[in-house]
Amino acid sequence: MGKTIDIIKQKRSASEAAKQSMKDYNSMKKKILATMETDQKSIPEIAKETEIPLNVVTYYLMTLQKFGFVEVSELDDMDEYYFYKLKK
């Protein structure tokens, strides 16, 4: 007899909407993290470089920070935006 979780996995699968949502998240994650490979960036810099709207970059960047992919570095010279960098 298998473990309960294995039986559930066999009987149930994720919806297409959930699968698409995960694909979208991974795509955004990849684009945003790629911009920070060489240097720290602010949200407007990431938005400009990736051509993703500012509010969308903010949402995904906060998610990436929450899950430990990026961290806050410092404020810019005008104290308007934080810089973010890859977490090591």
C-alpha cells in the first residue's frame, strides 16, 4: 500500500489554470533574476530592462524577496528607490 500523498497525486492533478500560472511565474522570475546577475537594480531599472510594467515588477520582486531569491541592498542617491540584489 502506498503513502497517502502518492495516492492523492495519482488521483488528482493540477488544473490547467494553475499550471499556466506557475509557468507565468517562472517566466517572470527568470527575466527579473537575469537582470540582476551582474549588478543590483532598482524596480524602475528592472522594469525598463525587461519591458514589464512597473507594478508587475514590484509584485514579482516582492514575491522573490519573500521566498529568498533577492534581498534589499541600499537606497539610491535621491532616497526614492531601493536597490535589490541576488541573495547569495
